[in-house]
Amino acid sequence: MTPVSLTGRLVCATRADADLVEQLLPDHIALTRAEPGCLSFAVTRRIDEPLVWDVDELFDGEGSFRAHQARVAASEWGRRTAAIRRDYVVVGLG
């Protein structure tokens, strides 16, 4: 099985968006780390850019990564942060 990684940035346009991320992020992280196939998951706010978070994900394969994406899309996190810009690169998909 080929691991799948996602790296990039979550970029808020406003302080209100950043507040929303801060509010929802702890549950999002906990749920993601508990998913089958999640090897690592980190979302870290940049000190020098308070509206930007660095995102690093690693899943054990395409199936677990796609299951994660489906869960996220249907989650409160996915619905409420859908308009926030994401600049991601995904490696390992077939």
C-alpha cells in the first residue's frame, strides 16, 4: 500500500474565519487522528501569520485518505470551514 500525504496551508481571510478555525480545530484533529489509517495529522498556526495554519497529513493508503476526505466533507468542520482557502499538495494517489 502506498502512503498518501497532504501538505499545505489553510489561509483565513478574516479574523472571524481564524476564530472559527480555533473553535473547531481541536475536535477535527481528535476525530482525524482516531481514523483508521491515519499515521499522522498536524495543523499548526503560524506565529508570523496569525491567519495561516500549516497542514501535514499522512495516511497509510488511498482508501483511508479518501475515507478521511469523505468524513471531513460531511462533518461540522467541513461544512463550516468550506469557504476558507486551502493550498494543498497531495502525493501518493493513484
